Amino acid sequence: KRLCDTLNIETSSSSLIRHIYKKDINVPTAPSHIGIDDWAYKKGHTYGTAIIDLKNRKIIDLLPDREASSVEMWLRARCNCIKIVTRDRYVKYANGIKNGAPDAMQVADRWHLLKNLGDAVKKFLERKRQQLRREEIACAEKAKIEQIVPEENPLLTEHNIITERSSKLREIKHLHALGTPIRAIAGIVKMSRNTVRKYIHLDEPPSKNGPRSEILNFADYFKERIKECPGIEVIQLWKEIRQLGYAGSRSVVYQFLKNHTRSRNKTNRTYIPRQSWSAAKVSLLVYKCYTDLSSSEQAFLNILKEKSPEINIAMDLVQELKEIMEKKQGEKLREWIDKSMECSINELKAFARGLLTDFTAVKNAFSTQWSNGQVEGQINKLKTVKRQMYGRASFNLLRKRMILGGTDPQI
């Protein structure tokens, strides 16, 4: 309707729909390679079946339900042409294909196989939740980095104070000679503007104001004690110098150390944030290639493998099945199933038994290049068209739009 309005064609939506209903559907001859999957007409209530031509990448027919009898009837009329049928692991589709096209090769979808494997591993790891929690805490403790930053000369003596003032004076005069504004100079040297103005007119740095304090006599002592014991308390230093003849108060010692120490020796602790390792997250790590993991992920998996033989076995089995799938080594599938049946992990045993019930289709999935990947893309296209038809979305209209839209340039 929007296209008609753009082309100045006067018509209504109802007229366009009537023209579509009048079009006859001639389902093309069944191709040799097809894919079958379900789609939701109303999610959770009503489902249909889509049949896709894998070579030409288009929908060739829609069925109103996903029963085995409907699939069987459709295939039986075209069984002489069909050689390969890809599908998910839905039992009714398997039975319908077996009865309707017994000579066709059934290929299970690899994505669904990996999804089922991931669910089995996740269920197994949920039983190990307490152990995951313990190793999560242990890994976080191990990852803590404690670094002590030493200071060669933490205490500023009277000589150092004068030296620092001389350096400031030279820097201020140099910047002023270059024409730098006083505000900018104050920001560079970290001093107030009034102090900068005073320094500009001085020839030598100002001396320390007031009489020499008694506490300065113990500056070298403070330096040695802080070097020997970086975490020493002020009250302890005050007690020690009182025994050496100091008569001042503790607050004077505190103020002196505060004003004349650049920074007390501190222990700078850099903590790596503790990561949360849920069963779902760990199941993804188990599937990934070890070299693609980050250092923290590798460290956590190494701890799990050391502490739990079952987790180590599960990781090895998952990686082995992944390698069989990637290298198309379907002949090794039976050996992997036997190995899984002998392990102590009940979830992987159940997954292996499920593979045995559909062994031929699963083996074909591990041996051929065909899969249900592009079928999922066609289902997504079907959903988009269906959502554009809300209010007029009958099955017959949707079927005609999907079939004629791929064959008739006028639709």
C-alpha cells in the first residue's frame, strides 16, 4: 500500500490482499536438498512448519502444523527428488522424514547439538556450585598484588627545604621572563599567586621564619627510624625522642612529620576485582579454545582442573567433541559416545544417550557441510513478514506471500 501511494496508484489494502488471494500457488518441484524447521504463528500455542530450499535459499512451502503426519505427507509426494533433509532434533520431524522419505539422508543441526552439550555441562556445573564459589574466592585471593613503594629520603630536612625553595625560585623567574602570566605560573609551581609575586622580586629564596625548633635536632633520627620501620606510629617516635631529651609535646612531633614528610612509606595494594563465576559463564569457558581465554580465565580453569577431576574430564570431553565437529571426523563420534558413557558425569551420560537415539543424523552432521543455519535465517524473514500483517495475518495469506514472494516478481 505504501508503494502504491508513492507511485500514485489509487487502491486500498483490501484490494491488494484480494489480488494476492486470487494468485494460484504452484509449489515448485521439490529440490534435492531441503531444510525443515518450525515457526510460531502464536508463540506457545500454535506452530507451523517451514520447508526451505537449501541450494536456492528460499522458502518453498509452509505447513499449518508441525505434526509428523503433515511432514510425512508432504515428503511422500516428492520422495524421489529429495536426497538430504536438515532439521533440528525434534522427534516428530525425525519420524515424519523417516516415513515420508526413507531414502533421504537426515542431518541434525550442529548448533542445536552444541546447545544441548552446553546445557548438559551447565547442569553439571550447577551441581558444583559450592566448589565454584570456593575456587572463586581462592582465585581472587591469589590474584591480589601487594607492592611496597620504597622512599629513599622521605623526610625533608631544613637543608632540603631551602634547596626546594631555590629550585622554585629559579623556575618562577624563568617563567616570568618568558612572559607567562602569574596565574599560570601559580598553577605550574603549585603555589599561591601572592607567593609567586613575592618570589618574583627576590634574589634568593626566603629563609625559614622564626627560631629554630628543637624538633629539627631529631630529623636524622626520624629518617633512620622510618627507614627501619615504615609503619611506625607517631606516638612511638615521640616516646623514643623523649628518652633522648626532647621536652616537647606529641602534637608537635605529629605536625612536624605531617609537614616535613613527602609521604610516609605506604603499602599500595592493587586488587584485581573478584570475578563472579556462575555455572553458565564457566560452561562457556569450557567450550572456548584455551588460548583464546584471558589470563584470569585460564588461571581459574587451571584451579578447577587441579581441584576437581570431574571438571577436568568434562573439559576434555567437550574439547574433543568440538574438534570432531570442526574437522568433520564423524567416524570418531561413536568412540566419543562410549567414552562419555564410561565417565562419572551423569549429565554427559544423558547427553550421550540422546545422541545414540538419533545417531545417524548426528553422525551426518559431523561428516557433511550441510546444516540448518540458513533455515534459521529464512524463519527470521518469515517472522518479519508475519509481524507486518497483524490484523490480516491468516495462514493462507502468509503462505502465499512467502511462496509467491520468492517466485513471482509481481508480489
